[in-house]
Amino acid sequence: MSVQVAEAQAPILNAGHRCDACSSSRAYVVVILKWSPTLRNGGELLFCAHCYRKHEQALQLFVAQVIDERYTLTKHIADDGHFE
């Protein structure tokens, strides 16, 4: 089964969105869950980059779509490695 992964044109997450796993870090990934009779709902989870990497494999059974904005972490880094 393949999971649809999308990079938003303009980021939809901001500094107010927090990781549902660790509650302290800014969220960069939205995981939209499939509807399941076991879970009784679909819904979504927000993850920071670290927690998403940590839980990515386990989530594959439940994921309908992933909106990945981790690209914004490096968007402003110049070729020499310094922030623009």
C-alpha cells in the first residue's frame, strides 16, 4: 500500500502547532489517519521531525495522507551552510 505524501505549496503549520507525541516541539508533519471501525474515527496527528521519523513505520497501517513540511527546516540555508 502506498501513502500519499504531499509538500504544501505554502506551509500550513506555524509555530503554534505542537507535536502530539512530545508536546514541546513545533510540528512539521501532519498525518491524516484513515477511518477505522476499531479507532471509530479518522482524524489527524501532528509530529515534529524527530517524532515523525521515530514513529513513521508504525503509522503506515493507519495513514491516509502525510503533509510533510520538514523542507521548511532547511529552506533558508544557503549553499555554504549559513542561514540567509
